[in-house]
Amino acid sequence: MVLTSHDTFGTTGRPTGFWLEELAVPLRAFREAGLAVDLASVRGGRPPVDPASTTDPAIDPALEALLTSSAPLTSVDPADYDAVFLVGGHGTMWDFPTDESLARIVSTIGPTGVVAAVCHGVAGLLGATTPTGDPLVAGRTVTGFSDAEEVLAGASAALPFSLEQRLKTLGAVVEVGEPFTPTVRRDGRLLTGQNPASSAGLAAAVIDALPLP
């Protein structure tokens, strides 16, 4: 599971980071399914949690220990993993799209493993390619945090780009549901969820897509 290391919302001065629900809900589902899970972040160490994603400043101690020791993406060998899950949060819009290590990990796992992304975590698919060099999302059906949701969240003006439009530019077939309702799309082993409410459904789809132990 990969998290952002970016903690500022553009030039607004507002803090951001990863969205807690989009980590905690899938992580619990994966563990209950008996899967081994590692956490990584762009720079490693303690990734920032978006304070808007939790009303409780104290995170579960076991989760806090995992977060504190998240591995930097530069140290991750994708050959060690059957799946990669990109956690969302607005912070991803600044560091996921251009991170070469993330693009390498997703591009390597893509042909034979499961690639999943929820909400703004879908930004981590933008730099990934197929073995022939085409964008990973080209011709694939995906979802992600929509333009309509950005407007409702009051975020559009501060973002570096529109995630929905960038996906379309790369040739993706983008399908979005009503704002903030659970929406999951599965195209082969590429799985995406639209927003925080899609976290549980996406996690279930990942478990279903993985080979049985």
C-alpha cells in the first residue's frame, strides 16, 4: 500500500496528505483476508494524514507504528509483491504523478499482478506504462475522484490539474458515479475506486482478484 509524502494543499497553506479511511478500511480487510501487507510512501517514514479525514488526532497505535516505518519507494522491489494499492488523499496530486519509483513499481506489477487505486490515488497510475510503452490506463475503464466532487469539495482552483481530464487525455475510459457514492471499476487486474466511500468495495475487489494462497 502506497501513500503520499506531500503535506501542503498547493499555495493555500491548508494541510493535506493521505485520506485515513482509504488506508484503514482496505488495510483491515486485507488483514482479515490473511494477506501480508507492507506500507510504503514516496519519501518513506511517517506520511502525513489529511486532518480533514479524521476527527480524532490520535491514530490507532498499531497503525501509527506501521506508518512511522513506511518504506521509501526507492527501496521497494515490485517483484516481491502480488499487488499494489495506491491510497488517496489530495497530497497524491503533487507527488504521485511524477515519482519515477512509483511509475516503475506500478508498471512492473501491472502485467501480471493486481494494480488498485482509490480516489486521488489514481494519480499514481498517470506515469505508469505497459511493456510496449503505452500509458497503462490507455483504453482501460477506470474511475477516480471526479471534477464534480472537486467542485463540491472546494478544491478545483488549488489543484495542479484535473485528475478526471488527465486520465481522459491518456486515453482512459473514465466512468464516475454520483458524487461521494461508492463506485468501483474493474478492468482485468486494474481496479479503481472513485472516492473514500469506495474504499471497502475496492478492497473486496482486490481480494477477489488476487490468486488464492
